Amino acid sequence: MGDRLKFVSWNVNGLRACNGKGFQDVFRGLDADFFCLQETKMQEGQLDLAFEGYESYWNYAEKKGYSGTAIYTRKHPLSVSYGIGVDEHDHEGRTVTLEMEDFYLVCVYVPNSQDGLRRLDYRMRWEDDFRAYLASLAERKGVIVCGDMNVAHEEIDLKNPATNHMNAGFTDEERGKMSLLLGSGFTDSWRMQHPDGVKYSWWSYRMKARERNVGWRIDYFLVSEALRDRIESTEIHDNIPGSDHCPVELVIRG
């Protein structure tokens, strides 16, 4: 290994449920240096899940059974921070940031705009504040952002763009904020390597969507300019069950 670092990100949609559906086998099988989780949906002490050789860092939402993020790491971080330093956003357990020698790793669960777009205005404030947070990190060293970003950026990123236009996750506003983030010096690593690739990372539980592969690509690894040339490989593990999302992967050269 040595000169390569492997990152995996997975929205587990409830870690306790996922743990009963083979999570530990997937974790060991993917053998990542950093394994990031979103939507853990638990509080401290509800599940003691340790893996030999890994430390773990958890950000729990104040609301029970909601949101939550975590990172398992083989490498001891220089520092760890939770939240983005904006009180309006920092009660839902949405981010964990590890500071490593030459990069920051940010695990994020971006707020969903929800049915009827009732949270879209909040989402827009989140986007601006999160982008500012990432920019402040990127001034210091490289940044890797991963997680469920709750947006399909382009039409190629979901099966039915026409019928989903202006639904949560595919509004012009959300797509515009993703364009802004990418335009501020971040690269969508999977899309960079697969310019015309069609693969999804989330499927609705309704209408046998996963069996029919009617999905969305809303889970990402974004990499700042400083790390772009170190991207070696990317993967969307759409054959791995256990959640309505599948794990996504990034490998960079050390």
C-alpha cells in the first residue's frame, strides 16, 4: 500500500440497520484507509462498532434517529473538527473533518431540500456557508470532500431528468450551487475519470427502482486543485446492498 490511499464513503441509511445487512463484511472487503459514513441515525453508545487498526470519529445529530456522520481511519489525524462553525447548521451532525499531514478530509451529509422543497431556502444558506468553509480549508492544504451531497449535478447523473426537474435533489438552484462549488476549485473525481459514464449511487425504495437501476448519482468525492493530479482511480460500488445508497470510492497517490 504505502504510496496509495483508499477512501470509501457510504450513506448507510441507519448504521444499526445496515450492520444487520452485512456492513462489517463490506467494510472489511473494501479495505479502505478512510471509511466515511453518512446518515448513521444514532446516538453515542447505541452501537459499539470497532475495527482493528482503525480509530473512529463521530458527529451525532441532537435529534435522535436522524442524520449523523462518522469516519473510520487507519491514519491518526493531526486534528478533528465537527461541524462547519456556523451555529444554524451545527446541530444535525452533518460533518466530520480530519486534518492530515497534507490534506483535509471532510465527510458530509448535505441537507435534503425535502418534499415540496420546504427546506430549499435553508439548503441554499447551507451551500454558501459550506462552500466558504471548504474554501478556508483549501487555502491551507488540499481538501477531499465526500458524502451524500443530495444533488444530481447534470442530466447524465439520474435516470429520469425530465420528470424529476425541480424535485428535491434536481432543482436548478441545487445544481447551480454544485456548479459554483466545482467552479471554486473542486473536481468531481468520478466524472473526471468517466466523462460519459452512467452509474448511480442511490435508488428509491419504491417501484423496484434498484432492480430496474432507476437511480441517481448523488454521492461524491470532490477533490481540490492541489490534489487533482493525485487521483488514481474512482469507483461506484453499485452492486453492494445494505442501504438505499451504495459505497463510492477514491484512490489517490500518496
